[in-house]
Amino acid sequence: MVDSKPAAKAKPKPAAKAKPKPAAKAKPIEKAKPKPAAKAKPVEKAKPKEKLVDKTSRPIVIDATDHIAGRLSSNVAKLLLQGNRVAVINSEKIMMSGRRRGIIDEYKQFLKISSILHPKHGPFHPRRPDTIISRMIRGMLPRDKPSGKEALSRLRVYIGIPRDVKSLERIQIEKAKIRKSSALYTTMEDLSRNVGWN
């Protein structure tokens, strides 16, 4: 027999009502702020170049009377490397500290150093007071570099006081002066006379 009851219809479930989302608040449109113009950097003024010492300018004249040889030489070397022209006068009155006999004997030993082949090949040993001091100052300069060669070319050492510097102002280096009686030192003239200077 056919079932006369109609099949129960499934009731459709009511669709869940979607809750309306609150509308996002519209962000106020920011007006583009004009960027501040980049400040122009102040143009750096070209620094004036340090003035090189004019080779025609007057030299620094140092009266070397009663100065100790080593201290005088080191101070003169510094002045030369700074670009100054230096003239050392009265080089025969420069003092050597130490025992007189020891200084002379040591220099005579130095004179024996020579080339095996021929003395003309050097080394050449100065015997005059001015050349001895020039050699000492040269040893305190970087003479293999251009700066040392230029510095050495600005040096003049004299025995006595020559005419061309007589009118110039003379200075003395206080740090290089002797602090005891001159009788306790050996003069450069005395040393030179004993090693062959006439």
C-alpha cells in the first residue's frame, strides 16, 4: 500500500542575519605639507694657505758664543725644518761638554775612519769649527728627504761675524747656553786646532 501521508517537508532554517559592520571612519585627508627647503650649506671659505718663508727674508742670526754644541744643533735643526733661514755666527766659541782630552782623542779616532780603497771615496771629516757644526746639524735633519735637503740649504755657519749679518739683530738660545764656568768646557776652536785646523 502506498503511504497516503505526504512526506514531511524539512523546514528551512532561517538565515542568520548578517550584522552590518560599523562603517570605518574615513580618515581625514592630510594635506601634503610643503617640505621646508633644504638650507643651503654655508660655503666654506678657503683657508688661507700658510705662508711659506720667503727665501729673500732676513735670516735668524744666532750668536753661538758659550752655547753647548749638541743643544744648539738640535734647536737650529728645528728652526730649519719650520722653514726659517738660520745663520750661526761665532762658531769657534761653541762649547763641547766633557773632559778635554777625551773629546780630542775621540775625534782623532773618528778621523781614522776612511775608505779601504782610497780616501777620496770618503767619508770626509771636517776639521774647521763651522764645518764641524754644519755636520752636526746635518745629522739631525732628514737629509735623504726633500724637506731635509731644503732645510739644509737654508743653513749658514760662520767663523766670527761676517759683514752681511753684522747689521742684523742677533739672538741667543737660553736653553742651549752653558750653566757652569767656561773653564770646564772645551771650545770648538781648541778641538779644531788639535785635529788639524790651521
